Amino acid sequence: MRKSYRNTLAALTVMAALPLAIQNAYAQAAAAPAAPTLSAEDFAKAKRLYFDRCAGCHGTLRKGATGPNITDETVKKKSYDHNVLKVFITNGTPGGMPGFAGGGEMSEADINLVATYLMLPPPAPPEMPLEEIKATWKLVVPEDKRPKKPEHSRDWKNFFGVVLRDAGKVAILDGDTKELISVVETGFAVHILRSSASGRYFYSIGRDGKATMIDLWMAKPGVVAEVKTCHDARSIDSSKYHGPKGNFVDKLAVIGCYWPPQLAILDGQTLEPKKLVSTRSYTYDTNEFVNEARVAAIIAGHKDPTWIINIKEAGYIWTLDYSDIKNLKVTMAETERFLHDGGWDASKRYVQMAANMRNKMVVVDSETGKQIAQIETGQKPHPGRGANWVDPKFGPVTATPHLGEAKVAAWGSDPKGHKANAWKVVRNIETLGGGGLFVKTHPNAKHVWFDHTLNPDDKIKRSVCAVEKANPENTRKCIQVADHGRVTHFEYNKQGTEIWVAVWDQVGELVVYDDKTMKEIKRIKGDWLRTPTGHFNVTNGMTDTY
Ligand code: DHE
């Protein structure tokens, strides 16, 4: 008798001897689909794909933030099988999640892997202690070896830094001539750039937590320092305060990490790591411990030596006084959960941040560090830094587009001069559809511009619109910027007369429009221009003009 047959026969004999209920349970288990599995190699690939494409919104531990909780337990509870998960990943959802099949972000095989990965328990990612961070620190050009004055005659305060996302590079362009000056290696899937307070340096942050410092005075701007402070990061900023409490211009930099959830404080001239601050904490409302309390937006104070820091999952906004980093003072304002991005009002006293899964903007007064208002603006506000202008009817306003709804909402943001409108939505500007990520204007500009980057419709995701600040009601004009890619993010030149927008795909473009006429001035193209996303002007960055 063959061995397998013998085993089966023995099993059947044992089964027949069991009570009926237990026999039924065995039968059901046998009929149930096999538990999902992945080989070590596929698991590593799926983990990487999840990290690159999903962790930002759903969290590394998959407990949810901008996107919902998708732990294996939740997936099981909701009875999502492999097919359902594949449909979500392929097509996206009406709530604002993009589909990942269309733009070539994931192949069918990748989607299969990630769907299986979601049915397995999430692995715990490693920590990154200070010693490990210090080992990654490279001072490429020490301060005394850097130029004493600009080595070129260009107006470097009108330079643009352009994120080349998938290339892991940043391009530096001259905002006057629109010429490419330099392409600099940075971190993996580089996310944003911020200007130092003097404007001389750009700091970039990659999704791998690698920060890169670029000196714009060099004949060919290049890297002067770099350091990797975490495994996953989205934000970076510098110390900008100069006043009675000290001169902190270009003195410090700070990185906001998604994983490990921590802040890394660095020397602003060298990126030497100085201090880590954990942001693991308790939710503001239910006081539950959150292991993955990530750092979302960071904004530098101009009136005080402070950084305003969003602790995403905990729902706190920290006002961190960096004037004495050995004795940090932090005011933790209870606000709302799943904080994401945001910016200053025009006076730079009030910070307005999106708690986008709660459909709200929250407002903190930086003088007291306390929350003073919450504004229900619409489904999933996503302001970027937002846009500030003086509305003819309502006075100073700030605005955000929405991921889940076809509107830009503007609220009053001048509680002193226009108290009745303060922190109330006073205008809803109709957009072409949901999936809006960014809105932008400039004090000298005629228009307010907005995009529809994550809209599923090809025409809409490639179109931008603008309304006149002086007459936001009847002046909306829209432009289809390209017939490929997704169109995203805006930045003005330092004069506020020209606005740049990115066509985000492998054959990327930067398109420059005259703000007054909305006519195209220039289409910047080139082999180097792969996957352009965010683009940042030196003057607007150092002064937080938006
Ligand atoms: Fe961003 C800002 C996080 C996806 C382009 N993005 C921010 C900020 C955060 C954030 C917390 C605010 C930083 C600050 O001000 O200090 N972004 C995340 C994510 O978690 C998310 C949703 C998913 C992810 O996995 O990363 C995400 N972001 C994107 C994109 O897909 C974009 C369009 C292109 C890309 O990089 O892949 C993108 N995010 C940007 C840009 C800004 C930004 C251009 C800065 C806007 C500004 O004008 O200041």
C-alpha cells in the first residue's frame, strides 16, 4: 500500500470515530480556501510595493490614516477576498484613492502580490537609532570649503527646485531663463524641497528618509551634505526665525519621519544629526496608544523660533520651540485626527492644517499654540500649503481643494479685521471634479489656480483651472495642460507673474503660464525631466509666500 493512501485511510478511520459536530468542522475547514501565502522573495517584493504605493495613506502597520484601516484582521472582518482587494487596487475608490493600474504604477502581477500581502499580518519595520543615523551622515563640502559668494551671476533667489520623483533626483532651473542648471542625486522617490531661511540652500527629503542639502551658490548647484534619518519620511523644514530671541537663520533643520515615527533635528549647515524626538503617543480623544503616530507637515515659524508639527494619527499639533534644543518646549494642541498638510494664513500667525479623513481644516494660533477653530470644508481637504488672497467681499481668505469632492473651499482667515467671516467657509468654487491636490496664488497674481491630479478621468486629471481673485464667481477658465500623464502642483516665480505646473509621467513636462493672460509662455522638456512632481521657488519658499 502506498504511504499517502495509507495516511488517508488512517485519517478517515479517525474521522469516523469523531462526534458529528467535529466532523462537520473538519469538513468546512477542508472546503475553505487555503490561507494566503507568499514566498520570502514575493513577500519582500510585496512589502516594497506596499511601502512605495500604499503606506503613505494606510500606514506601515496598515491601521489607516488618509486611507482606511486595512490590516489582515479588518480585511477578514469585511470579507474582502483576494479579488475584491485586486479591484480596489486596480480601480481606486470614489473616496479619492487612485487606481494603480492605469498609469503603469503597478503591473497585474504586482497587484496580485499586494492583494495577497494585505491578507497577511503586517511585518514590524525596524527602528533607526541615532547611532545608525550618524553612520549615514556625509558632509560632502564642509562650510569653509563652500563659496563665499555666488559663483554665478544668475538670480538664484528666483531658482526653482523640481522634484524628479521616480528618478530620485532634483533639478535646479533658472526661473528667469528657464534653463536647466543642474540635476542632483537625492533620496528614493524624493517628495518635497524646502528652502533655508536665507534661500541659499534647498533641503530635499526622500521617502527613504534621506535628506539632501543643495548649495545654490555653487557654479553648478550640488550636494553639500546628506543624511538618512529614518526608513520613511515626508517632511523637512529649516529654522527661519531672526529676532529678539536669537538669529536662527539656516541654523537648524528638522525632518518629519513616518517610520520610525520621530522628528530628527539636524544642524542646518551640515545636516549633522543632533537629536531625535519620538512622536509615538496617545490619541487626543480616546487616549489610546499609537505606535505609528507619524509626522506629517512641518511649518517653520517666522515670528517665533518654532516649528509647527502635525502628529497625524494622534490628532495633535505641536508647537515646538527650538531655541534651546537641550530643553525643548512643546505645546501639544488637541485638534483632530489624521492631520496631513497645510500652511500659514497671510499674516503668518495662524496655521491651518487638514485633518483630511475628518473633512476638516483645523486652525492653531501660533502665539498660544492652541487650537482656535475647526472648519468643515468638504470631503477630504488637501491644501498643500493652501492659497491666501484678499477676497473682494470677504477680506483675507485661505483656500483648499478636495480629494473627494469637486470644489475649492475658501474661508475667512483674518479674525482681527473681518471677525464675522473668520474660520467660516465663505466661498465654494466649483472645480472639474474630485482628486484635487493643490491650489496656489501669489500676492502679486491676478488668479488662483487649482489642479485635479487624482481624478480618474484622463481629461480632468490633465486640466487645471483658475479664477480671478477680484471676481472668483464668474471667471473660471480651464486649460488642458497635456495629453499624457497627470498634471500636478503649482509654483510662481518670485515676482508672482508666471506660474509653473508639472506634467507627471515618464516623459514629464513643466509648463509655464503667464498668470495675467493664462497664456502658455514655455514648455520645458528634456530627457532629464522624468516624473516631475513638486516644484519650489526659492523666494516663495524662504518667505512662505502662497
Ligand atoms: Fe505629498 C506635501 C504626505 C503623496 C506631492 N505630502 C506633503 C506633506 C505631507 C505629504 C505630510 C506636507 C509636508 C510639509 O509641508 O511638511 N504625500 C504624503 C503622503 O502620505 C501621500 C498621500 C502618500 C505617499 O505615499 O507619499 C503623498 N505627495 C504625494 C503624491 O503622490 C505627490 C502628488 C507626488 C509624489 O511625491 O509622489 C505628492 N506632497 C507633494 C508635494 C507637497 C506634498 C508637491 C508639497 C506641497 C507644497 O506646495 O508645499
